[in-house]
Amino acid sequence: MSLNDSWMQRDLAVLWHPCTQMKDHEQLPVIPIRRGDGVWLEDFDGKRYLDAVSSWWVNVFGHANQRINQRIKDQLDQLEHVMLAGFSHQPVVELSERLVQITPPGLDRVFYTDNGSTGIEVALKMSFHYWRNSGQPNKQRFVTLTNSYHGETVAAMSVGDVALFTDTYKPLLLDTFKVPSPDCYLRPDGMSWEEHSRNMFAHMGQTLADHHREIAAVIVEPLIQGAGGMRMYHPVYLQLLREACDRYDVHLIHDEIAVGFGRTGTMFACEQAGITPDFLCLSKALTGGYLPMAAVLTTDKLYQAFYDDYSTLRAFLHSHTYTGNPLACAAALATLDIFEQDRVIEANKTLAARMTTATAHLADHPQVAEVRQTGMAVAIEMVADKASKTPYPWQERRGLKVYQHALQRGALLRPLGSVVYFLPPYTITEEQIDFLAEVATEGIDIASRASVSVAVAPGAPANFHDPG
Ligand SMILES: *Cc1c(COP(=O)(O)O)cnc(C)c1O
């Protein structure tokens, strides 16, 4: 038995994997990874996979990065962890100073949690709580875009709209306002992203005008709706949203958990709209993909609404045990150093341009409706019919064919439903981008030709996606 097989068997005997129908593993192997090296992951049989999705969008500077490793090792010998209530430490202070410095003006306070979903919970709770503390307790509801994703905990699911992740749990969820997304894949033929995004704002404007007295906050994934299939829109939408939130006294929550740290071409997506949200949620690439941590930045105005004598019960009494973990902070500090020292945002422009040229030919593919890109994210939308953009029935799992082909060829390219995408580490080379495009093209050819038969669950919603 190969080493891979042996680890796989031991794994399948005891593990329950995330976002997985475990029965799939009767056919699909689990791939045990022995080591990482830059953009490469290597399994126990020595086969290498180019990590085209940055291991679920977290890894920006490669695996086993020497500079991040060293910083964590140094921190490890100093202090591994201390509770953050009543105590503090050097890396958490330094990281907070730097986050305040590099984010848009006005975001002056940092609250930490230990993953993205709980970061979202914090922003939602703080917003709700702010309005209570400010004598407007009727402002309790949240506005969200269709096809959005904000995480897996119950309130985070409530503001999400990807049926696959949330439908089952509907009875548990908060009642939110769902506004049609500015998703430019759905724009009329010949219309620009900007015009479509601007037009779609009418729905948001109307919801805010009608209901602002009961609305605490609007939450968006700026520029890219990630788990919803890498759907994209124009920054003008964020500008209009900022103006409307100001006009109606509603908070604006930017979930930059996936898009923060350079993914959209700027350090933070909100920079492209020239705005400051009331809450900025960061995670994923924050630690370079090393350790779980999230940061929620907010304004001094928000902070002040909680600052009072203890007995007024205005304090934000929310905590997660590993809040502000020093090792995670050290990884984040090393990551920010690399951004600065290597002038990464600037250097990424060359890579992004190569991603454009390497995938351009796919726009003519008979089974591709669109190739779209924002910065360092490219998505290729496979469809059953190109002219009408008719999707493949989700049950056919065409994306899985691409995934399997890519694994054979040595790439981790895991589509979202029928959307094949690259979200590579920024340490990828132009030649490696070409390789990914080649593998994706082959995979899309194979997936288009495949004849599939499926068992269809009755009453399943139309907008199901395969797990990302
Ligand atoms: C991944 C993600 C989350 C959730 O983060 P977790 O760390 O997985 O809980 C929330 N919002 C967006 C936009 C994400 O991509």
C-alpha cells in the first residue's frame, strides 16, 4: 500500500471533513499532504500540486515561507499565548497599530476573533448593540445581497444567501432584507460593469429608504462575491452604498475576509471606492495563511458608544478564547512586512496581466459564458448553453471533473460549482500561471464532453453550488 493510501485510510476511519459529503470519498481520494514549499503542496507519494486556490484563499506568500516561519519561531520562544482580557503583548499592539495605519482613515480600533465567521458575528453584534446604546433600539435588522457568503455560524449564515450552505438551517436564521446583487455576470448584453452596478443600486436605495428606521447595517463582500461563484461588480456600487448609509444612518460592514490583502488589486477593496466602511472584517490572508485569526476594525465613534461606567452595561462583553493569539499576530506582522518590503501590490500587476492573457482564449470556448477578473482573481463560468447562459444542472457536478483532471496534472484547482477560478499565492510565476491556464482549459474540455447521469434530489434549489 502506498503511503498516501495508508494515511487516507487512517483519515477516513476517524475524520469528518469540512464542507464534504463523506460518501464522495468512496470514489475521490483524500490527499494527505506531507509538506508545502512555495506554491507547491507535496503528498506522501511525492506528487506535487500547484495550489491555485491558495488553500481556500488564505495563502498569499507560499507554503513554508522562510520569513513567516522565522517570525513565528522567534515568537514561539518568547510567548505562545496569553488571554487578552486584562492582558496584552507586543505583537498584538504592533499589529493593531499597523492595521489602523494601512486601512482607510477613520478605522481606529481593532477587535480580534479567531476566524472569519466569528469576525462577522462581532460586526453584527457591535452594530446592533451600538444602536441600543445610542437610544435607537429599533434598528435591529441587517441588509444583505443575494448570492452573498459571510461564514458558517448562525448569524453569519443569516446574512448569507448561498442556498447550499443555508437552506437546511432556515428555521434558525435571523430575518434579513435581501437585495438583488449587482453581480455583473447578469448584466444585459453590451452594458458596462459600472452602468449595471449603478443601475442595480436602485434596489438597495429603495430598501434603505423604506426600512432604514429598523435597519442596523448593510453587509457586503466588496467587489467579489467569493463563495457565490466569484461573481464581481464595480466599485461605484460601494460609493453609492456609502452615501446612502450616511444619508439613512445605517452602518456599512465590509466583509473583506476573502478580498482583503491585495486580492482585488489594491490592499483593500474599499480603496477602489475611496470610502471607509463602519466595520472592516479581515481574516484569511491576514496571517499569510498560517494561523486562524480575524480582525474587526471600526471607528472611534462606534467605540465611544460603548465606553462608559461598568454599571451602565454598555460594554461589549464578547470574547473568544484565543483572541489575539501572539503566534497568529507574529504571522500577520511578517505577512505585512512582506507586503511592504517586496512592494507586492505593485508587483502583482504583472501577474494579474498574465492571468488575463493566459485565460483570454477561454472566452471563445463553446461551454464558457464568461471569463472575468478583478485583480488577482480570475473566474471562468462554464455553462450548458453559451448564448442563453443556461447553467449546467448543479447535480452534474461538472466542476468536479475539472478538479479531478487538475489533480492528475498536478494542480489544486477546486471549482465552485461550474465556476473554475484561480486565486493563486502572489509568489506564483508567470510560467506557472500559463500552466494553470493550460490545465484549466483541458479540464473544461473534458468536463464539457463528459456524459453525466445523476440522482436528483426532489425540490433542490436551483442555485446550489458544489462546495468550494
Ligand atoms: C471565508 C469567508 C468567511 C468565513 O471565514 P471562516 O474563517 O471560514 O469562518 C466570511 N466571509 C467571507 C467573504 C469569506 O470568504
